[in-house]
Amino acid sequence: MAEGGSRPSGQDRTNQLNILAISSLSRDLQTVYLVIALVVSVGCGLLLIFLVWKKEYLQKPSHYLRCNLAVDDIIFTGGLIPTQIYRFFQQDVESEQLLCSAKALLLAACLVSMLGTYLMMAVELYYCICHPLHYHSKVTTKRVLCAILASRVISMILGLGPVVFSGLPNLNANLQCELEPANSASVAAILRTIVLFVAVLVGFTILILYYFVLKEARKQQARDESRNMWIFQTKAFRKMAPHAIILAVSGATSFFQVAMVRNVISMEEKASHSMIVTERVATLLQFTLSSMANPIIYSFRLPEFRKACKELCGLPTSLPVASNVRRKQDMNTTVCSLTQASSCPVTSRETVNGTLPNQITAQADIEIKQAPSCTYGRPKQIAIGAEERAAPTPVSGGCGDTVLETIPGQTNVNA
């Protein structure tokens, strides 16, 4: 279909048929690749959403962001990849127009929504690494859900606005979607310029957040005085690396595809065969690469998601030794050692809250504990202060990791 709805001339019709021509082997290979990409992206996305809904320990703000990204991948690949496969088997102008319309409806909206999710995940990573003590107060379920809703609304306005105001785009002589020039005063051109500006701004903000995380990785590297630690071995860098990989892959494929489309559209005469092939490769990469990498790198490489998958399939999961049992064993060993050494003279004892040793048993935070039976002596009663007997308490630290919380003045019995 030519621009403006006029019938193409004989020469244009020949050029279009040459552009659409594709060998059966190339068509079959591309179809197999697209089917694999569709199964991986949609299947992994649906599995991710089901696991977060089913498993209570996966219901965290960070995993809600991963579910939001999975929804974008499902809509993006579920709408564009079947259309692309239909285009391979039809090889006519109508199928090209259908693919152009699908791009106009889904491409910009899904990419803007994905970019907003990448920004929210970068903010979550920043608080996780740089401000772990404020993580649970800043990254809450309510704030994450509000941010997801705002991202959805903005992506719908910026992505579907050009279609609402100017309609679906037509095809040019090289069978590419004909877009308004950047210097046009139409509403559609202004919205597309805003999309470009927002993409650059969000990308720059994400890079700044990654820079602060990288600085924290440098600090972690400097704090490790016992051995020479490379920066990629630090916790901050290991958490940042998947985010940076996904952003680089998504940004590179999108930039490559946009550059090739702009180059083909700007050509007045028929594009060369190598240019058409390069544009098709760029389109395939944009449709598949980031959507396949998102659920695998962001989610299923994490131990808790692998554990949830094993539980779903009925496979045994390797359970770590309970920390409470280990602490009790360490406490028993320590108390037995204190029982054996109780005959030694004590020159000084610590006071609890400024109270003399002979007044310790009268305080409210004192507990008389019965020492466990040891093989070398009779059990004795030992007065242990609350601050001295308390073991480190496992709490949920930044990013949902389980850490040991130590109260000031508390003696670490495990150490």
C-alpha cells in the first residue's frame, strides 16, 4: 500500500515484491527462532507471575516489579511475534501493513512501560545497596504499586497518543512505516519527541544510580582487608551486573532498530538488499532478545525462585541448617565452658545498666538459666544478663536478605 492510499505503480510493485522475497530456509529458521522466543518469554513470564501469587515468601515489592516487567514482555511478544510469523508466510503488502499497525499500537507503549520498570528497579537497587537500613521504609508495597500504575498511565498516553491523533501509519516505497518528521508541528510528532526525551532522561538517571552503586562496590572492596577482592566479587557489583546487562541489551537493540528504520525510511529510492536484511535482523533482536533475557536474568537465577520452581515440580529442596539450632549448640558449648571455669577467681565483672554485680539478680532483665548437663561436671546455675545472653536475631535486611541484627552492647555468642 503506498502512502496516501494510492495504488502503487508497476515499478513500485516490483520493488515491493523484491523486498518481500525470502527463501523458504530463511523463513523456516526465523520462524523456529521466533517460536522459541515466544515460548520462553510468555511461558517464563506466566510462571513468574504464578509463583509470586502462589508463594508467600515471594510476595515482595522487588518481585512485584519483576511481575510488571513480565506483563510487558507477555504483551509485547504475544502481539508482535505472531504478527511477524504471519508476515513471513504471507509475504504480501497487507501483512506488512498489519505488522506496521501492530508496531504503532504496542511498540512505543510497551517500551516506555519497560523503561519505567527499569527505572523503578534501579531505584530499588540503589536503596538496597547504598541505604540498606532505610530499604524497608522507602521501598514499600504501596509505593511500588503506585509507581507501577503511574508508569502504566504515562506509557499509554505517550505510546498510544500518536495513534489517537494521527491514526495508524501507512507504508512507504520501502515497505516501512511512514512517520511524521521530527520537526513537524503535529501532536503525534510532539508526542514522539517527548517519548525520545523521556527515554534519554530515564536512561541517564539509571546510569547515575548505577554509578552510586558502583561507588558502594568500591567501598566494599576497600573494606575487605583480609584478602585482595576484585570489584566484581563484591555484593554491590554482583547485584548491579544483571540490571546493567539487561539495560545494555534493551538499549542496544532498540537503538539499532530505530537507526536502521530511520535510515531505510530516509532513502528516496529502493533500499539495498544488505540494508533490508540488516533492518530485519534488528527487528528480530528487538522483538526477542530483551524479552527472553528479562525473566531469566532478573528472576529465575535467584535461589528463592529456583526453590519455588522445585517446590512446584515436587522436587526436594536443599534446606539450610536451622540457625536457631546452631545458636543453641553454641550456647550450650559456651555455658559448659563457663561451668568448668567457674572455680577460677573473678577480679571484675561487667555491670548491667550501671548496677553492681551483687545486684544483678534483682534486675528485671536478669534470667537464671539452668546450665545444660555436661560430661565433666554438675550443672550449675549461671546468672546471665539479657544483653549478654541474647544471640543475634535474624531479621530481614535490605533486598529481603536475611541478616543478623546485633543490639548495641550485645555479646555475639556465636563468635
